[in-house]
Amino acid sequence: MPNETTKRALENALPKIEEILEDRITSQGTPGLVAALFLEGEILYFKGLGHRELDGPAPEAGTAFRVASCTKSFTAAAILVLRDRELLTLDDPITKYLPRYHQVGPLDEVAPPTLRMLLSMSAGFGTDDPWADREESISPEQLEQHIANGVYLISIPGTRYEYSNLGYALLGRVVEVISGTSFPTFVTQEIFSPLGLGDSSFSVESSQAPNVAVGYRLRGDEWLAQEFSGPGSFSSIGGVFSSARDLAKWANWLCESLSASGKESGPLSLATRREFQEMHIPMPFSSAAATTSETMDRLFGYGFALHVDFDEKLGKFVSHSGGYPGYSAHMRWHAASGVGIVILENARYSGAWATATSILEAVLAQLPPTNPSLPTDALIEFVTRASTLIANWDDQLAGEICAPNVAMDIPYSERAEQIAHLINEIGGIQDAGSYEIETPQSPLHARWTISGVKGDLLCELRLIPVLPLKIQTLRVSVTKRT
């Protein structure tokens, strides 16, 4: 069950959340939307606003929307299912499964992209929104004719990020070639069913959701309904219909693998789910999706069908957006706290990512700082003993707490002389037992300050990665006070 701290944070953020959601409707951002905040498999907060179709009721937790490019995470999962069954390897070239693939342009002679490159949006293909959205219903033969005609490479495969729907259409076709069944059938049988995603499907006709939201685009002040498309050979880029409760369940299943308490469940192992959410290629800031004023300074990259970004204070975020004729979607979760959000809107490319990002940031702002790398007792003990050693060098103590490489790298007599010189430079140590440890990046790494009369000693140690723990790096420098 979600803890009381998280529940209080949600309660404190609730006025801001309600304001953000109401504004989406009153500003004509979308005819209707659903929002679901989740943690540990439970939906903490749900809201449906506006209309699932004009003049109709508000969408519900089970209302199905097109989730657009959030579909790509199911496509990546399908490829990883086949990989884990040893039916393919991620470093296979696409030509192994689609021999008609032909690349053109100045880079036509380079090696074709691998499945790994297609998964991480680094295949060398050009961005193809919104052309690809209108290709959903084409046949396998039409898809293969596209790639037989020639795929124009804009970069050497594997060298840079560039968002490509075509790449995920090819991955969907690989699933079909290997499995001998259609892509929608494979995903339904191997992913939706095992995870209990009963509202999820690839067409209105096959949907088991209680109702389906109609998608719209805005013309002036008028909402115009959009026709449903698919399924077909581009369904693997954005063809899934899913509800907020299903997509939250899917996102939580991925998110829980990032926790030390994650459990083995479903069609992919914990290790594979974590691999899914690793940054496989960096993204240039100009390409980074879902950037707001709160997230501009983060490091952005792409995993397998998921955006991954890192914040210096808050840690890792995982997300993906979806934009389709008539729909917008976003799913996002925070690794350290496990809190996540799903936003589904029935307006064309309306930017649900901004709504989701703002809401999640509002909740996290109410939580105490999450820092999994607080100093451990062992690290504090080494800092204490190293501080004693620095203040009064003793070869016996050094031998007890340091790995053999420390004396081999710089002999103890030379280290003692260097440190004595530094202590003299700051006019002596005021109190070696009083020090301040910086927030560590690792349980095996510490930086701390020892105060002197005229300046401070900046100290650093790093421990070896096997027991018994010993210091392998010991550095001391001086900072003078102005």
C-alpha cells in the first residue's frame, strides 16, 4: 500500500493538479481527458473531465483512447520477448529478417541498422511525423515495398538519435516474420493477456473496454471528429487503444523493476525490464521531448521505446508521449519514489506530455528529498578513520584501512609528507573529528571537508568493490578562504 507520506504529498498537490486539469478543458486544449496517478500498483488519484465524445459523458478509468506512440513500448516488449526466447539477437541486422531492405543516399554503403539501433531510435532514418501516422493500415507487402524502394539514411546507423516511426514499423514486421502471426495477435497474446490489460486492443471492433473516446481536431472553435484507422503494418508505431487504468498498470509494471523490491512477473524478467529503461543513446537538447521550465537542465536520452532523463537532485525519470490524429497521450514515472502518471486526451497532438509533467513535478515537490545514496554506516566509519589518518599519519592505521594499491601508487612516507605540507598551508587543523560529508554518488565513494585555521582540506576516498572493504583512492587538497 502507498505510504502516508506519498498520500499527504498528493493531498497537498491536489489544488495545483485540479487547476492544471481544469485549464486543459476550459482553454479548449482537448474535449476530454483522463488523468491517473499511480504508485505500487494502485491508482492514487483518477480524474475524468470533459467529454469522451461531444455532448457525451466524461471519460472513465476504463475508457479506451488511442495511446499513439506509447504503443512503441509494447513493440519493444514484443522484440525483447523474442530475444529472451533466443529467437533473435538485438545485434542482428534488419536485413536478416527483411531482406528486401535497401538503403540509399550518400551513406548507402554503410552497414544496415541492427534491431538494437531500431529500438533506440539510432538507425539513421529521418524523422517521419506525421507521414507515418497515416500509413497505419498499409499491408505487409506495402511496407516491404517502401523499404525495397529505398530508405534514405541521414546518419551512420548507431551514431545518433533521430525519432523514427518507420523503424518501429520494421520492428513490428520482424515480430510477424519470426512469430508467424500478426503483430496485434502476438502483442495481445504475449503481453496484454499475461498482464491483465483487458481494455487494450488494436481496433475499435476488438476493444473490450466499456467505451471508446472519439478523437478530434480543432478547426477554429469547432471540434471535428477524426476517423479511426488501422490496424495494419504501421500499428506497431501507434495503433494501440488503451485505458488510463490499463496504461497505468503497464507503466507501473515497468516502473516497479527499478526498485530493489521489484518482483519477477509477466512476460519479461526484472533484468530485461530494467534494460528497457536504460539510456541507450543520448538525445540532443533540441530533440528532447517533454522539456519544461522545471526539466530544462536534465540529461536526456532514449532507451527502448522510452525516454530516459536524469535530474541531479531527483534522479531518473522514464516516459513516452503519443500523438495521433485525434489523440494525445503521455506516461511518466519517477524511479526513486515509484510515483507515475498517465494522461490521455482526445485531441490531435494536443501535448498531454506538458500536463503530465507539470502534475508529476507538483507531486514530487511535496515529497521529502529522495536520495538512495545517503552515507552508509560503513562509509561514515571509513571517513572517520581516514580523517584521523590525515590529521596524524600512522602507517599501521593506513595499512588497516587502505588496500595494497594505495602504498604501491604513492608510498606512505611520500603521502605523509604531502599531507603535512597541506596541513601547514591551512595553518593547522582545527578539529579532525568534525567534518562535513557531501551527498555521496555511491555507497563506496565519499568527499568531505576538514576545517583548518586559514582554509580547508578537501578529502576524497573510494572503497574497493569486494569484501573486506578497503580504501583504494585517498586524495587530499586545499581550498583557501577568501
